[in-house]
Amino acid sequence: MTAMQIIFLIVAAVTLGGALMIATSRRMMHTVLWLVLTLMGVAVLFALLQANFFSVVQVLVYIGAIAILILFGVMLTRRSMVDAGESLVHKNWWVVAVVIALLFAAIVISIQPWGAAHTPLVELMEFKEPISDLGEALVDPAAYLIPFEVSSVLLLAVMVAAIYIAVDRKGGKS
Amino acid sequence: MPITYYLILSAILFVLGIAGMLIRRNAIVVFMSMEMMFNAANLLFVAYASYYQILTGQLFVFFVMTVAAAEVAIGLALIVAIYRNRKQIDVDDMSSLKG
């Protein structure tokens, strides 16, 4: 067992533990903190897969923006749900357990016969930094210029729409 | 290290996301579970990008992150609006459109 595998197993355990706690934690604020832990674990996994740029973007966008946005959402809807006791889970939770068990079995069975699955990935340090290729691909009309521009228009539309939906027209009584 | 490790981890993360999404009743936890599922998909994209030594997978991660950020912004705006009207965000009680 190499050092990479040990690091991977530790990070994977932390990530999955955080994910499990999101599904089961009783207090909303703790749930957000577990989400941050899970996202951080995924960022470390990105770094292990030589995706250094996306490791940083994961920390910036997911932890820095999305998790904080969700934290604000939790604080703004604070009084609504005391997640405790019976109200924590849906009453048909065993159906969910069966469904996810079947789904997981289907995924595992479907990747099992794939022959190439056991060849090792390229180790760290023998991979050049593809950040310039990434930037060029995003502004190359033959590559990903159109999706890039469309996603920027999407973000603008979403910003306008979010303000329009969330604005309080009655003058903040609640 | 074989890519199977990442495939299994991504599958477990995705399944846990589905579990949280179906089990929990608070709409914000449903959103967090959705983020987890996006992350599982991103992990798979990056793993395959590393496996094939090709950049396209990482570019898709970029677009998935954009759409995820848009989805969270709209979703939280909707949750805040619903909370303002109904004073709760229990997904089981959001059944006004039910016949």
C-alpha cells in the first residue's frame, strides 16, 4: 500500500463521514459544517487527481460561495424547522434504504466487468500543469467558447432572477 | 492507484446524496444533498480526465460548477420566498399544487 493510497483512504473516509452526517445530523448549523468538510474532502481528492486548478476552484466556489450562501439560507429560515425526533426523517425511510441499496448495487455491478478499471492512474509529479490549455480551450471558438459565453449569460440571468424572486415587495414585515 | 477507487467513492457519495435528498424534510438539506451529488459527478469527471489524460473532463467540471452555483442561488431565493409566505420549509408540506 503506497502513501497515495493511504492518503486517499483517509480523505475518502472523512468525505464519506461528512456526507453521512449531512443526511443524519439533527442541527441545521452542524449540517452546513459537515457539508463544508465534505466539499473540502472532494477538493483534496481533486488535488490527488492532479486537477490543481479545480481543487482551488472547489474551495473558492463551493466552500467560499455556495456553502456560505446555504449558511445564509439556514440563518434566514432559522425558526422554521427544529429538526428533532420524529420530524427528522421521512416516515417511509425504509423504502429509501431499499432504493439506494438497489441503485448502489446496480452501479457496482455495471462497473465490475469493465476491464480497464484496474490499470493504475498516472502518479502525481509526472503530469504537466494544464492550466494554459484550459484557458485556451475556454476562449477557442473551435472548442468551448460558446458554452463559456452561454454559462456567463446564465449566471447573469440567475443573478437577476434571484434578486427578483427574493425581494420583499410588502416591505419587510416578516 | 486504480481508477476503481474513485468510481466506488463517487458512487457512495452519490448514493448518500440521494439518501439525504429523499429522507430529509428540510428543503435546505435537500439542496445540500444535491450539491453532494454534483460533487460526486465532478469527482467522476476529474477521475476520468486523469485516467485518459485529456482535458475535456475537467472543462465539464467547470460547467457543472457554473450550473450548480446558478441552481443554488435560484433555489435559496425560492426557499426564502416560500419561507416568507408559509413560515416553514418542510418539503412534505409544499403540496399546494397537489390535486
